[in-house]
Amino acid sequence: MKKIAFILILLGFILNSCIDLNLKDEYPEINYYHFNQSEQTLLNDIKPINAAILLRNFSISNEFDTKHILANWDGKRIQRYYYHRWVNDIPDMITDYVYHRLSKLKIFKFGPIKSSSLIVPDYILEAQIINFSVNNFEKSQVEKSNVELEIKVNVIKRIGNKDGDKVLYTEVYSEKVERESNLVGTIAPAFSKALSIVSDRMFLDMLKKLN
């Protein structure tokens, strides 16, 4: 009986090990991606704006509002990468990117602030991410795989009276960055570069119009 019990336990252990291995094969590891700040900038000899600006959380068009990385293949089909995802919601990631870049470059003397700050802002930045596309080209000899970023920005002067706040200007900033290949690992670095360029253009306009 002891020998039979031992054999049964051994068989159970082997079967359980096989199930665990199958599960590991069935569910690959999920890879998460984020944006990296670029040390390069389009700005030189920055004269800080003597004010503070409030960054409201960016919004995004519904078709791009997902943590899964999406890729458009040859303009014909959309691939959802189930095991390749953004580390956070895209609007939050881009809001944080712009916030930290504003701080790093010292565009505003009293800094960018968020809604939780006790500082009363002089200006407000609102933005909508209109385009956040990944384009893969498998056969085209004309088009290279790329990412496209487009952001619509409202810069608002805080007046604080019964007349309400005033929109000073609205601009749309866009950038396309080519990628070396169709590999998913090239997507986040390309978006990081696009964000750096779009952010710097945004800041150049602020320095020209608000100083």
C-alpha cells in the first residue's frame, strides 16, 4: 500500500509540474514601456517666464485610450499587443512627461504646478492628444515604420473674476518619427523622441507669447 501511495503521489507531482509548465508557455511575460526624457533640446538661452502654470491632466481620443500597444499594419489592420503595454494610462504618462520637462528646463520661474498645489497659477495648460499612432509597413518600399504624435494645446490666462479665464491661444503640434524596424521595442523610444520635439515647440511658443 505504501508503495502504491508513493507512486500516486509521484504521478501527481509530475502532472502538476506539467500543468505549471503549460501555463507558463500559455501566458508569456508582460512587457511594460514608458517614455524617456531626452537630454537634447530645441531651446537655447531660456529667459524664464515670471509666472506659474497649472497643468491639467491631458485627455486623449477614445481610439487611442488603452494601455495595450496598438499598431496599424500597412493601413489595413490593427494589431493589439496583449503582452506589450504602457506602464500607465497614456494621458497620465504624457502629462507627467511635459510636467517634468517644464521643470527641468525652468521655463516658468515659479514652476509648473498640478491641481493639488496651493500655489495660485497665472496660466493654465490644457491639452488633448489627437493622434498617437504606431504605423508598421511590411512591404512598402516608400514608407518606413513610424510613430505619429499630435497634441492640441490651449494656453489660458487665469483672471479670477466673474468674467472667467481667457484663452490666450490654441495651437496644434505634431511630429512623425521613423523607426528602424517593425519590432515593438522601437515604439517607446520613437514616441519619447516625438514627445521631446513636440514639448520643446510648445515651450518655444510659451516663451515668445508669455514673456
